[in-house]
Amino acid sequence: MTQVRTRFAPSPTGYLHVGGARTALFSWLYARRHGGVFVLRIEDTDLERSTLESINAILEGMTWLGLDYDEGPFYQTERFDRYNAVIDQLLGSGWAYRCDCSRERLDGLREEAMARKEKPRYDGYCRGRTVASDAPHVVRFRTPAEGSVVIEDRVQGRIVIPNSELDDLIIRRSDGAPTYNLSVVVDDVDMGITHVIRGADHINNTPRQIHIFRALRAPLPEFAHVPMIHGADGAKLSKRHGAVSVMQYRDEGYLPEALLNYLVRLGWSHGDQEIFSLDEMIAQFDIAAVNRSASVFSPDKLLWLNQHYLQHADPHRVARLLSPHMGRLGIDPSLGPDLVAVVRAQEGRAKTLVELAEISAFFYRDFDAFEEQAARKHLRPVAEEALRGVRTGLAALDTWTPAAVHGVVEAVAASREVNLGKVAQPLRVAVVGRAASPGIDVTLHLVGKAACLRRIDQALAHIRAQAEHP
Ligand code: GLU
């Protein structure tokens, strides 16, 4: 059996978006599953729209997602000589011909077709003519007039396109530049691609490309066109629906494995399993099991997966990834409690790293104000005595451990004959600024003695001020 070879072939005209990432993931998984080779090819022939910045963004996105490629990146702009050699070969074998039809003539054809309410197409005028190679011309592919192309698409099923619907496409422009469909086929042949997995928006190109494969006497790859991704409103996924750039997800605090897990389930399923490790994806992914219909992007589900992965990831790794998000809040985590301990304490509390940074800021710096609702509920005159008692107890501690902190809170609650919450909640709001945090003893331990006492004083002042000016 021949070795499976797949490719991802993005056009670098923007960032790596989630649709492209999913196509890349499916191609990558197919190669990995079958012990094959995954090739990265940058389709940068559109010189006006391709940018170095986009190329870098795509490479960065692939790296972040861990979609490693075995060959490439190959750049189409470096292969023009090869494409031109193939075009000359097609001219030689009669599969292509030169065409010098004027713009006026072509415009006329288009208008006539429109008037007849037909699809505009070239009428083959130059098929039988001889056009000198040094005169201005384009090169067209001689599409068979009869018959039809049958695509046994691994996702879409059988697709039949009559050749009468295809016209003689231009494969070299008048400026000598090879065109898109030609370059793709030459690359897929030269790179030995066995499975072309790409977006369903390319289905229209496939019959044209199949003709070129045949003209080159090259074996046809398998085709698998994966469905488009839509927003919940049924429209094609766009910025309107939220982040579409892969790197934006990193910046918003997502883990790459959460995005991969989300993407693999977008159009593909394996029973009712939702959580897939990379190894499970590789072992179970099957291109033939991908849905035909458009997939609907659900930001909530992605968020849910991210929370799951954040909760189960190695705290050391989470701390490393969290650090820059703390930095964005102006916090240097090396100047406070161990970030790994903070991550452990916060386990399961945040959906993204951005949120985790926000709810962990208080460990590293005093806050400007108490959250209004929490303060109104918990920093009231009835809490004053308990807070004072806790302050005295904490100030007297020689060793600052979670157990010692716990002992003080318990002792104050016992002496006042109230349950632990009546003491812990005002204390939490005093030290954290809001009503939610990890366990009170761990929280206070990590915040540190001096900061705890300072913040309790601040809370007592707040209670006093409220009592005087309610
Ligand atoms: N360059 C095309 C794109 O970015 C993909 C072409 C292909 O996969 O054949 O949409």
C-alpha cells in the first residue's frame, strides 16, 4: 500500500482562522493515524494579497496547536519555473493551447451569455488556431467537451459534474504567471499527495483539477471536502460571531488542546465522546465519518472544554502559561506567592487563563475597592467584632500556615457562637475584595500575613465609614 501523504495548503492572506485550523487538524490526523506524511504548503501566488505577516501568523498558529509538519513549508512562489515547465509540457501534448482573444471579444461573450441568462464561459475560439508564442496570449486548458467528471468524495459522497459546465480555464496568464488550479495540481502531483482534505468551498475547483491530473497522467488523489463552519445564526463564521483567529484564542486564554478538541468535534463524532486526548483523536479519527452538513460554532462549548482542560492540566504548565496574562495586568508573579500554588488553589474556578489571572490578581496586589454587592452584604457593623477578633488572632501568629489561619477563624467563630461562615465570609471579602475565592485558610496563607492585616484594617475602616455615613 502506498504511504498516506496529506497536506495543508493555506493562502497567506490573513491569520490562521478556525476553519483553516480544522482543515489542518483533519489532514494532520489522517496522516498521523495512517503513519503517513503531513506536508505544509504556502499558496502565496496571489502576490497582492499574500503577506509575510500572514505566513508567520499561520506558522505560529500551527506551532501553537502542535500541528507539526513532516515536509515543508513549501512556497508556491518558489516553484514558478516548475509550473511553467508543466504548462509547456501540456502545450506540447495538446492539452493546452494559446489564446489571444481580446478583452473586447471576451466581454462580448460574457454579455451575450448574460443576455441568454447562461453562465459566461469561453467559447473555445482559439482551440483550433495557432497563436505565436511571442505574441501576447494566455494559455488555456483544453477541457474535454463530452462526458462528465465523477468525484467519489470521502465526505460529500459522489459528485457528478458534466464537462459542458466547465470551460477552458486559463492556466497561464498573459503576464506569464501560472494560475491557481494549475499550481495546486502540479504541487499535489510532485508532493505525492494521496488525500486532498480541504474546505467544501473548493469543490468547484475539483473537476477542473481532476482534468489536469488526467492530462498529466498522474494518479488521482482521494478527495475529502469538509463542510463549512457557520455561526449560530446560520451565516458563515465571521468576526461577528466572536474570535475567528486561532492566535486570538491563545490571547484570550485558551489552551491549544481545548481548541483542538473543540475543532475535532466540529463535524466529526465518535459515539457520544466529547473529551479526546491527542492520542485518542489519532486513534479514532476517520475522515469518512465527517458530516456533510455545515458545522455550527459554539463559543460556549469551547469555553466548557477550556475549563475542563485548565482544571486537569499540570499546574506547573498552567502557571507558565498564566504568567504573561498576569503581566498584562501589571503583575509580576515572581514578587508574590508561588504561582503554581495559586493555580492549584484556583483549580476549576476559571474558564480561561484571562479569567484565572483576573481572579488571582488579589494574591499579588491590594485592590482599589471592595466589590459593591459583596461589601454591602458582608462588611456590615455586625461583622466588625468578628473581624477585629480575627485580626488580633492573626497578628499574634508566629507561624503563618493554612492550619494556623484556620485555627484562628475557628476560635473566633467558637467564641462568638456562630458558624464558621459568619466569620469566614466577611474575612474573605476583606482580604479578597469579593465573595468568591479558594478556601479561606489557603487564600490567607498565600496572600501573606502583612497584606491580610492591612486589608482587614481597610475593611474595618470601610465598615466604620458606612456606619457613620450609611
Ligand atoms: N489555498 C487554498 C485555501 O487557502 C486551499 C487549496 C487546497 O487545499 O487545495 O483555501
